[in-house]
Amino acid sequence: MFFINNALAFTEINPDTGKRWTCNELFAALTSEREQRASISKQLDQIRLGPDVIISWPAQSANLRARWAIHLDEFSIVRRQLTNLGLDLKARYNQFKSELNGFSILKKS
């Protein structure tokens, strides 16, 4: 947009009125857009940060204890599964031990 002959009329057309912008209309539109932008920015900040930005110490402690209990359960499950896997591999080895000794490739010459 630029001024025509130093007048306060612009060459751009206002879509609301269908006429050229005046300085007051342009300033009012700018103010309205700034207010909308500030409102949207504030809403985004509230969504991003949420209502409880600072978590209290008791809430953090409860969260830590709950997570620790989950880790203990997972660790005991993994330990039990590894024990069962080791017992299963040992049983299979003992089952096929005699067959493996029968192969001449595995015997020492």
C-alpha cells in the first residue's frame, strides 16, 4: 500500500466496505488484529503450560513411588523370565547331549 498524492487514501480496497482504506479504518483493523493475536497467544500459552505448571513436592513424591513400584515389578518379571530361559536351555542341552556326542564332527580325533 502506498499514499496517493500525500492524501490519506490508500490504493488497497477494504474487503468489508468495498472502498479504499482510510487511515482510521486501517488503524482500527491493525488494533483488532493485534488484540486477536494477543488473545490467541495467551490461549496457546495456557494450553502449552496447562493449569498446574508447578507440581507440588507431595505429588512428585507419589509419582516417584508409583514409578519405582512399576520398575520393581518389571525387574522381577525380567529376572523370572531369564531364570526360566536358562532352565529351559539347560533342559534342552541335557536332552540332546547324548545325540550331540554321537556326531563324529564334534568328537576329538
